[in-house]
Amino acid sequence: MKIICIGRNYAKHIEELSNERPKEPVIFLKPDSAILPRNHPFYIPTFSDDIHYEVELLVKINRLGKHIAPKFAHKYYNEIGLGIDFTARDLQSKLKEKGLPWEKAKGFDGSAVISEFVSKDQFTDLNTISFSLEKNSKIVQEGNTKAMLWKIDDLIAYVSQYMTLKIGDIIFTGTPAGVGKVTPEDKLIGKIEGKTFFKIQIK
Ligand code: ZN
């Protein structure tokens, strides 16, 4: 399986990192080795002093597809989850400056937190799903899919123009504003519509 991540999909997060608003979605990948095993702590890697959390809504692909039209995109996923795209921001900034790929800053071991998935039928409208991240019992990020520049169906259509989507692939749909640093002993809790989807201990 592959993990496809979308960058710069929420206007307020683009502003907080002083990034340019893209004309098309920004795509990057994480390897399957980036997945943090369930119920494992996240260990801050030695190569970074600035690991950021980015809470993101996840979509799991359940059908093989390429060149998918937006109006058919809903047929390619049944389940929604929540995750964290852990990012070595110091490393990413250096790579961005030089115009180099982000993999070292985004694809390292443990950098992909992936919750259990639930049926999308649980939600009345996929374009108004609210989600949040708490750090040490304080809400640090709050998002709602209505604020996405590109909605889930648009993202599936767009990505599938470039790479075939396969069963089990997971899309990280981008992070809202509020990203920040983690330090040892932090506790992160991710929620969709108030329901807990993951808990992560930082070490
Ligand atoms: Zn992200």
C-alpha cells in the first residue's frame, strides 16, 4: 500500500507557514514503513529538534482506479479515519529552501499515525466533518472538511490522474492551522466529531 499526503489544503495553515497558496494540490508520499504501530509511543528521532504534529482526516481506498472523474470518486472509498503527519519541520525547511524533496522530513519511521477506520455512512455530510487534536488535554488543532481547498472527491480525482489508486491506499487530506512542536511526555489525542480515534504518547 502507499500513503498519499496532501499539503496546503487549508488556507489558514498555508498562512501560518507563510507558504504560497497552490493552484493545484501538493502531493507527497510516505512509505509503508512510516506507519506507527498501534498503541506504540512516538519516539522523537535524533535528527530533528522540531518535530511537528499535523492532524489530518484520512480516507482509505477500497477499489482500484485511475483517471477517476470527481463525480465517481465517492465509489472508491468507504471508510474515514484520523491520523498525524509527523513532520521534522527543521529538516523540511532546509529541504524546501534548496528545492529538494521532503521525504527525509516526512517519511521517517513512525511519522504516519493511522487510526482505526469507520464507515463513511456514519457521517451525514462528508464535507462538514469536524476533527481536532488535543495536546496534554488542550485543543491545539481544530479542523472541518468544509474548509478544505480541495474536497475528498476532488483529491481522489486529482491524485488518480498521476498514480493508480489501489485497495488499501490511504490519503492524508491535509492539516488545518495550529501545527506545533512535540516534546517528550506530551500526550496527543485525536478526535472526529468528539469521538476519540487515537491516543499517542511522545517519548
Ligand atoms: Zn500534512
